[in-house]
Amino acid sequence: MNIKKNTHSLNNNSKAKDTKEKYIQRVFNILHKQPMSRRMAITKAGYPDQTYMITQSVYDWIKQGKACVIGQIRCTRSGKLVECITTNPNLFIHSKTGSDE
């Protein structure tokens, strides 16, 4: 009995994960250079109308303090008012609380 491993499937999964990590890093760098909406960033990264691809990553960055919503802008893709996000710490808005004063 000759068992043949399906290495092609394994290679595709590895390549898909590598590609996902690359575009997520590309979006992170885009948001560092210029604050913009999720949709505008993913479009600039070369994936138009693929916002779902980065929504969870951006949410995680905000929760971890790696990204910050700094206001609202009118999205050039949808025309709606949306969150303006940056990953540049120099642009983060720090809220004043009783412990910060």
C-alpha cells in the first residue's frame, strides 16, 4: 500500500497565511503613514472592497493600543462619515482622566 501525502494543500495554506500577514502588515504601514478609514487603507493596499479582511485586525490593534481612532472623515470609497484610524503613536489622542492629571 502506497500512501501519498498531499503536500500541495499544505503549501497553499502556508502561502495563504503568508499573504494574509503581508497585507495586514501593509495596511498597518499605510495607516502609520496617513490616517484613513479601514476601507481606504485596504483599497490602497490593493484589495478594493475587501474591508472584511482587516476589520478584526484593526479592532485588535485598537484594543492593544497599537492603533487609535483619531476622529471622523468622509470616506472616499463610500462617501459616509467613518472612523479615521492611525497606527502612528505620535498622532494618538490620549484622553484625560482623573488619574492623568
